[in-house]
Amino acid sequence: MTPSDDSPVRRPHCVVCGARMQYARSVPRLGANPALVSYECKRCGHVVTRPEDDAPRPD
């Protein structure tokens, strides 16, 4: 399941400019490697990729 761009779930703030980042893509788990999720800041273009387990969760 991919979060929508309007959902606050899994949308971290950009560490460069502070804007809300948007979900970009995910990569499924492969062997011992964890699933990955990427976020992109539409304001400044900064991209963050992290293990899905480390992704922000709703408060």
C-alpha cells in the first residue's frame, strides 16, 4: 500500500528546507535486506531513502 500525497502518514519534513516530503517509491524486502521507502521534497528536490521500519508513523 502506498500513502497518498495528501496523507500526513509517512510524510517526514525535509531536513534541508523544512517542507513536507512526498512519498516517491518503495522497494520490497530482498533476502536479508529490509524493505526501503523513499521520499522526495518537491520544494528543493532532496530525497531520503530509509528502511520501511524506520519510516515516520502517525502520532
